[in-house]
Amino acid sequence: MSASHDIAVLGVGMHPWGKWGRPFTEYGVIAARAALDDAGIDWRDVDLVVGGETVRNGYAGYVAGATFAQALGWNGARVATSYAACATGAQALDTARARILAGLAEVALVVGADTTPKGFLAPNAGERWDDPDWLRFRLLGMTNPAYFALYARRRMDLYGATPEDFAQVKVKNARHGLANPNARYRKEVTVEDVLGSAVVSDPLHLLDICATSDGAAAVVVSSTEYARKIGLDRLVRVNAVSTVTPTFPNTVLDMPNISTDSRQGHRPERTFKESIAHAAYEEAGIGPVDVGLAEVYDLSTALELDWMEDLGLCERGQAESLLRAGETTLGGRIPVNPSGGLACFGEAVPAQALAQVCEVTWQLRGHATGRQVEDARVGITANQGLFGHGSAVVLST
Amino acid sequence: MSASPAVEGWFTTGPEPTLLGSRCTTCTTVYFPPVRGEPAGFCRHPACDGGEFETTELSRRGTVWSYTDAQYQPPPPYVARTEPYRPFALAAVELPEGITVLGQVADGYGVRDLRVGAEVELVVEPLDEQLLVWRWKPVTELGEEADQ
């Protein structure tokens, strides 16, 4: 594993996920203070703040980096704010990493927080006949769960997946999250519970689809030299942050698009989601076989199965076999979503990619009480932000 | 008042309607929805700096890439066609041009009438009282209908 572009994770912290109805700034400050406390770093020693933007909370959300900096008490730090939809946290972390590796920052605080509305995520009000995200609702009634359902149905028709398989992902993740103090849902779920819940978009049931949540996650990072200087020995390192865009032609239908690029008679070497993982592995100098745990974006149960294949944890069409054999549960060969995943958290968009980094850090340190993956040395996170934003982070110890 | 296409220039109407794409006159890449500003615009092929497009009719038939339905009423700007709300099906369809295009499934058809790889055909139906929209209709082979 190449160490030349590694940075150190000094501390991580979260505000529990839920529907708390409080301002996002409050969650962000609590998560930030938890991460600083975990790192043993005084806020006044932070010289870069990167905020994950939230688009549903007014101007303060658009300038989240400065909003958090002011709430923590102006300390003169440099500031940046990132937005990459669900990939926001990874992009924010990448910004911090770049300045640290360039020698332009010593200690960076990266924070994402959100307060979310109830129900389907829908576009802002107004008529926008040239906005594809508006048109997919107006012309087609195409909601986010409907996209998840398209991917799920392909698994059924092509690979023989069943609604019971999808339900088993929920059962597994619900069990993983039982002891996670930051999870919103901490309750056992049965296959019957999932299959007995209402069908939202065939073949997906209500319990196959993740909720939207309030929550916050924060990470304190520095150069590895700085980490050693303050006496940290068993470092958790960030080995890769993949924030790739798609490569033309992008031939798999992506939310919120109405269509794909033309494949022009040939299949691209990798799909977009495969390329996100590939770039992360390349940057870290490792392969899927080296990975001991994965935190992936289970917006739906079936999507977790897609991600396993996109990450190369198994061959295309084999994810159900791994699931059925218990390989992706705690104690299995490659535990997936030991945190409980979005199934237990619900999605807090600008915080979610950072929450994945928090979980992998706790796992690598051996601090994931009640959900610990044994002997975890390398973990990977994966997700995808709307409009072409890759997000994968490799961490190791 | 007669109904008109929900988005001007995206599809034709009449007995054999088609989607309208834009073909780059430099590299021949075809796009749907049409490139904004056609006949001028920007080609999105990374190796092409073409800026001129011609309108091209896309194939009327394609194969189902995947499908689902909307069992709950989608939020605005979706406008429900019936009160109470009646679910509808959706399909993503791969055209011979190599483009996958989403659409609602034609009135009267649901997920039970679809499977990945099945053939469908473009039709134009009312979106509401004023507007028309493209939809995907399962292609029923001769004689098949009688068997069902």
C-alpha cells in the first residue's frame, strides 16, 4: 500500500440520526465537538474547516463550512464548503486531504449535517421545463424509490434474486445496527415484516427503502507526521478518496436522468459505479481481496447487492449467494454495513459519506462495540451522488 | 383545444410517433432528450468539439432494460390524473441507438405485462387534458392476446 498520499484520522464523531427537528447547525456542532474530543484536539488548533453543504436549510446551509466555523467560535481557520449530493462528505474530505498533502493545512475538521423534510425527496417548487430533475417528476412521476426499484427488478430478472433476498439484507442490517448508539432504528426486523410492508415501487417494499433522517458526522484529519508528533501510534489512515465522474458513454440509467448516453455499439470497460471503486483501489494500491469490511450506500436493500459487485467483492450476479451464505453478516468473510447502514440510519445527505468514514474508523480501531468486525485492517466506503459524483474512501490501520 | 406535446421537440405525434434525438454532425453521436439549443449546442463526447446537430427520429421499438411502478402518488410537480390516485407502471427501454429512455407504461398495462428484455413500442398518450407524453407499450405478438 503506497503511503505517500495518506493522511491520518485523528478523531471522529457523530450526532445520532433521527427526526429531531432541530437546526442542522446544532447537530454539526455536537458532531464536531465529539470528533475534536475524540482526537484530543483543541478547536483553536484547527486551521481548516470544510463543511458539507445542505440544500434544504437556507443560506446557512449553502455556506455550511462558515456556518459551523462561526458556531464553534471564529478561530481564523481557512474555510471551504462542498456539495456533491450524496457524495458531499467524500468531496469535503478530499478537499481537506488535498490542502493537508500540499502542506497548506495541518489539522482539518470536516463536518456534514442535515435536517430533512418528511416523505419523498422532491424538487423545489416552481416550473422548470429545462430541469431534468423537475421533468422526471412532472412528465413521468419518477421518484427516487422508482429508480431503486428498476435496479432491484434487474437483479430478479437477470440473476434470480427474490424479494426474500432483498428482505434478508434488511434483516441483516437491522441486526448489525442494534447496538449502534448513532443509529435511528435499533430493532430486529424479520423477512415477514419486510414482505408485509406496503409495496412502494414494485418489487420494493417500504422496509426495503431507506428513510430520510436528521444527523451529523465529523472527522478530524491531519498529516501522518502531525499525528505522530502528537503521539498517536496505531494510526487509522485515509489511503484513498475516489471522487471520480463518469466516463462517456455513461450507459447505466442514473437517478435523476430520463435517459443514458448512447453506448455507440460497445460496452464501456466499467460502469460508473465500478469505476468509483476501481479508482479507490488504484489510489490505495490494493484490490477487493484486501478489504475486510465495506460500508455501502443501501438506499434500498437491493442496491447493497449491486454495490458488492461494483466493489468487486464478488462476481456480477453472485451477491445473493454471498448474502444467503451469511458471508456479508458480522462473522462472515466480508461484512457489509456493520454499522447497520442506511437501513438503520436513514439518509442525512451531506453527513452520510462522513458517517461511513466514522464507522470504518471505529471498526479499524476495534471500538465498534456490539458490531465489531474481527481483525479488520482495511475498510472501504462507497456511494454515488446525483449528477455524476463518485464517492469511495479506503481506510486502513 | 387539442392536446400538444408536453415538451416541444422531444417527440412526434400521429399514428407512428417517434422520440426526436439530436445527432452531432461532427461525430454522429445521438442524444435524447434533444441537445438544448439545437441546431447549435455542445457535443458531450469528450473527443468531439462539435457544435452542430440535426434532428433524428429514434427507433420506435426497443427492449425493456427494467421496469417498476408507482404505487404511491408521487409528489409535485407530478399531477395525478385521477381522483383517487391510480398507480401506473414505468419502464426504462434500450433503443437500437444504444440509448436507454425512461417512460411511463401505456395505459392499461402494468408490471405483470413486462419483463427485462421484452419488446415494447412507443405510443403517445395524454399526460393531462392539455399535454401529451410518450409512453412504452408492450408488444403483443399475434395470437398471444387471445391466449391470455
